[in-house]
Amino acid sequence: MDRSRLAGIALVIASAVAFGSGGLFAKPVYGTGTDWLTLMAWRFLIAGALAWAILLVRPAARRALAALPRSMVLATIGLGVFYVGNTATYYAGIQTVPLGLSALIVYLYPPVVAVLALRLGRPLQGRRAWAALGIAVLGVVLAVGGIPADAVPPAEGLALIIASPLIYSVWIILAARHSGERSDRVGREADSGASTSAIGALMLSTTGVVYWVTCLLIGHPVLPADIPSDAWPGIIAVGVIAGFVPVQAFYAGAQRIGAAQASLVSTVEPLWTIAAAAVLFGERLQPVQLMGGALILVGVIVSQTGHAQIRRRQWRSESAIAGDAVGAAGSAGAAGTVSTEGAGPSVSADPEVVEEPALPQPVVWLGEE
């Protein structure tokens, strides 16, 4: 495995661990009396400010920002507003729901996305999407049903945690369509990351503006003087480590290994959160809950590996067509030359070796909390 690919995998794992650490930093903040709304306002203020700082020092990113069409800017702002729903439900939910259980339930979103894509995006073919969703839902039932009777969290907390991946799934479909994905194609090919930086900064700051306006309009304590001093380390950690770093690390990793593979590698996130919550807060999942978690991850893997298998079959079919064309050209001899340009994968001098063409990757935003 080459160094670039190893670096990409390491960056994606770092991104997943950073995202999964958000709740770990949030719990101590809640212990100071600071609630999720104040935490989210500062999370996106810090993350947005850092994203703009990085953007402004990159000339290519500044040019990409200036070149964004008005329609894309408005759509990005809309996605930033919609993203509030995902983060609000998750961080409000973990105030009362154990982190390990929350991490498992949240990872219901990849199979849900696979099913939504049947009508609204580039679908998985066959019954894979429904199978993935069925497996994951069974896992959620086991994870929630295995909660001991004396440790059942409030129903509203569970409802919020379950709502979070559903909202995020819709957000992902909207983001994919924003990138140009339709039922017959994926989104625009990734560039050097310049336009991604511009869109990311705009989206983060939009989400932050919504939180701040909400806090100020309802008179919620959000100003520095209203926040206990011992809450600030956790707030800053959520903003930097769970807000700014994971987005940058994921995009950098996805550019090296591809968005689909990056999404699959990111399934280490709930494993990290469960293990860390057990060490830091003494949380323990019951065996039936762990079984449910395993089923959820199986559903994620099923939903994330379908496109690769379909592409391989398409490449083999196209390779056979291209090979037939080359064979026909050879048998034609002096009668003429058959061009295989645009016929599919390129065929090397060795007829057994077929070079798979590079495929465009959709714009993917990792950040289910």
C-alpha cells in the first residue's frame, strides 16, 4: 500500500475519532450547567472562524469562493440551516442518553441514505439497500431494547437520538444533489479542495449564525459572562477537535482514498465512542446491545460496499466489449483500424490486464453530529 493511501486512511480515522469525541467533551460541559444550545453556538462559531481563517490564507480557496454562483451560495446556506436539525437533536439527546448507545443509534444513517437514494440519488441496485436498512433497524431494536429496566433514559432523549440520523440522512441526500448527483450519475469530480473549503466555511458559519440568532432572540445565556469558567475547555475542544479538525481531515483523506472508501473507514467512530465512554464515564452496554451494534455496523458495510461491486461488474462488461473491439481490429488486419476511444476501460498490451477508469466521487460531508 502506497504512502498516500496510508495517509488517507490515517486522516479519515483521525476524522472519525475527532467527530466521535464531541460527546465525550460535551458531557463535562453539561456537568457545569451549560446546555447543548450554548455549546452548539460556540462550537460553530469556533469551527466557522477557523474554517474562514484557513480559506482566507489560500488564494485558490478565495478565488473559488468568489467564483461560486449565486444559486450554489443560496443552496449552501440552506444546507447550513438544515444541518442545525442534525446537531441539535444529537447534542440535546446525549444530555440524557448514554454516549455508547447514542453512537450506535446514530450510525443508522448510512442504510437510511441507501434507501432514500433509491428515489432521490444514485441508488444501490437490487435489494441491497433494503437489506442494509433491515439489518440496521434490527440492530437499533436490539440496542434500545437491551437497555436495563433501571437505566432507561427519558423517552424524549431517545426520540431525539433516533431523529438525528434520520435528519442527517435527508441532509446527505440534499447535499449530494447539491453537488450534482442524480439517479444516473454521481456529483462533480473533486477539485484541489478549494471549492470544498469555500462551501465548508460558508456552511459552518451559516449553522453558527442560526444558533447565535436563536440564542439571542430567546434570551438564552450564550455570552462569555454567562458561561462558567470550567466549561470553556470542553467548549473549545468541541469547537476545534469535534468541529473544525474532522471536516478538514475527512476531506484531505477522501481526496487520497475516495469518498466511498472514506465513508466505510469512518465506521470506526462508534467503536471509538463506545470504548472511550466506557473508560471515561463507566458506561457499559449489555451483550444484546453489543449484538445490536454489530448488526448496525454490518448494515453500514452492506450499504457502503454496493457501488464498488456494481462498478466492477460494469468494468468487466465494458472491458469485454473493448476486448472484442481490439480482437476485431486485429483480425481485420490491413482492412482498417478500429478505435476503442470512449468504449470504456483502457486495455493494455496484455489482454488480461484492464485498467479501470477513474470515477468521479460525490461531495461528501462527514459529520453526523
